[in-house]
Amino acid sequence: MKSTLRELSAPLVTAEKPRAMSGRHWGYVFALLGTILFSSKVIFVKLAYQPSAGMAENQLEAITIMALRLGVSAPFYIAILIWILRRRRMAGAPALAFKDYGLAVLTGMLGYYICAWLDIEGTKYITAQLERLLLFTYPIFVFIFGAMFFGKRLTGQAIIAILIAYAGIAVIFTGGDIAVGQNVPLGTALVLSCAALFAFFQLFAKPLIMRMGSPLFTCCAMLGAGTAIFVHFMIENVIIGDAAQSLALPARIWWLGLCLGIFSTLLPSFLVNLAIGRIGPQASAALGMIAPISTILLAIYILGEPFSFYDGVGTLITFVGIGLYTYWDKRNAH
């Protein structure tokens, strides 16, 4: 029965691996890959906000971008969910409580609807690099909330590593050239609110992933968020707006929506939740600080955003903090 349950919670796109090949070290790999893919989201969003034929800059609404994103990925989540439930039934796995499904849906609404709206709306007003640096202050909230409400233990080594990593981000924020935009205070407030709520999402998701398995939890969470996004879009554009006008978008916006749905939503959502299930929310959050580095590189070469000497110094310091945390976390796990 234990073997069966492990198979049901294995990644959907790979065959079952020996236990030695699916432990904590795979969690770090999943966290890094998922983080890099998730970090590409802000690049696609900034490209979508750029002016198009017949559409001024930032005229596109955040909920429309979210609807495109989930509209692309939702059919995949539905198909995968049906496949998972069929596998569980054929394997004779014990039925999960209805409460677990409901909690997964609500957790998904928090992480993939509320947080996503705050982040995408905030991105409208600030640079992609600043958005990512602000968003990935969420490990601080994970550590604080984990200690306050979830009984997590904070080691001195982890605190030192996090402080080093965020000292690097502070150098970039204060000395770099990226704190510009149409309304930096508003954008900053929205993205920081997203960071705080996303910390709660990670902490709530951990026990659900352990009970349900990462693929099943991910499908329920994303479909719950998709339902909330659909309702929001319908209210805003059908009841009090014009849905036809909202969907009369240039072809490039539809292509960007496709990229958002596949590469910045579907794939990383499974990778990150697999990582949380293996190494926990705190380690996943710390490794997630690689995202500012990934976003900086993408923003420079795709969006043409600036990158100064201070940005480079801060990047190096952040890498040192991430490396120390990873080393100490793996050593303390043994």
C-alpha cells in the first residue's frame, strides 16, 4: 500500500524512480526549475502591457491576463485531475476526505487568484526586476508566519543566510536603477501584499500536499483559482462591462497568454508543489530567491531594462546567501 501511494504522488511526466532518486535533492531541482519558469511570468506580463495596434500601454486589465493564462492551462488540469482520480480508484487507494479537496480549492484561490491578481496589477506600475525583488521577500514572511502560527523552528544559520541574501536584494533596490515606473508606491504595495499572502499559501499547502500528493493538490488548487478568475472576469466584463471588447485582443496578446498558461503556470505549478512536498515551504522559499536573478537577466535582454554595477554586487551577495542556506539546510536534514 505504501508503494502504491508513492506511485500516485509521483510526478506525472516521469516514471517512478527509486527512492534514492526522489528525495530532498530532487526537491531542490524542482524548486529551482519551477522558480525560473514562474519568474518568466512577469516578462510575459510586461510584454502584454506594452502598446499594441489599437491598444494603449497598460490598457489591458490584470483579470484579462489572468483569464487568458488559466483559460489555456485549465483544460490540462482537468484532464490530469481525471487521470489521477482514475489511477487512485484503480489502485484501490483510500478515499480522501471531502474537506481536503475543499481546502485545496480554497488554498489555490489564495495563492493563484488573490496573490496573482495583486502581483499582475502591481506589475503594471513598476519594472519587472523590481516586481520580482519585492515578490521574493515572501521567504521572510514564510519564516515569520511559520514561527508564529505553525510551530516551525528557525535556526540561527538559516536566519544568517536569509539576511545575507536579502542584503544583496537591498543593495539592488537602493543602489540600482530599477526602482522606476508609473506609480512605484502603489505597485510596491500591491506586490508586497502578494508576497505576504503567498507565504501563507506555502504554509497551508504543505500538509495538504503531504496528504493528497502534489499532482492532485495542484490540479484542485489551480482549478479552484480558475473558477474564481472566471467569476471575476464575468462580473467585471459581462455584468458591468463589455466581454466582446475585452476579448478583442491583438494576436500577440493571445500568444503571450498561451506562453503564460504553459510555461509560467502549468509546468512550474507542479514543480514548485513537488518541491514543497519534498523539502518544505521554508527551503522552497529560500531557493525561490534565485528568481530575481533570472528575472534580471530576462528583463535586460528581452525588455531592455537597465542593470547597474550595484545590481551586479547585490546579485552576487544574494547568490552567496542562497548557497549558504542550501548547504546548511541539506546538512541539518541528515
